[in-house]
Amino acid sequence: MAERGRDEESGKFTEEYPEEDFIKALKELESSGTTDIAEFVGCDRRTAYLKLNSLEEAGKVESKKIGNALLWELTMESV
């Protein structure tokens, strides 16, 4: 699990699971389900889903519904 630190100047917490971790997971796993990505990053499934959803809104990843699962892939921008 990632340590959560504080920026010494602003006092704000640093992001516990940065988007780069999710991009790296998708580069290494290629297309994967939410649970596999969560395990790779070291976070719970809900955290992974929320981060992946926000990356999808930003156009960095895309999802496909297959049965009851979502399959996540990098967009061409993020490759």
C-alpha cells in the first residue's frame, strides 16, 4: 500500500494512488478488468474503479462492458 505524504510547503496530502500507477498497470497488463488493475496498483476495487472512471472522462483510458465486467484499455493518446 502506498504511503500518503504531505507537501511540506502547502501542507496538502499527496495523491495516494497517482494516475501514472494506473497507466503503468494498463501498459503492463494491456487490457484488464478493474479487479486486476486494483491488485496491480495495490488499492481496493472501488478506488481503482473511481480512478479509472476519471481517467476515462479525461480521455486517457476507455472501457468496454463484457458481461458484468468492465475491460479497461489505454486510448491511443496514452500509449
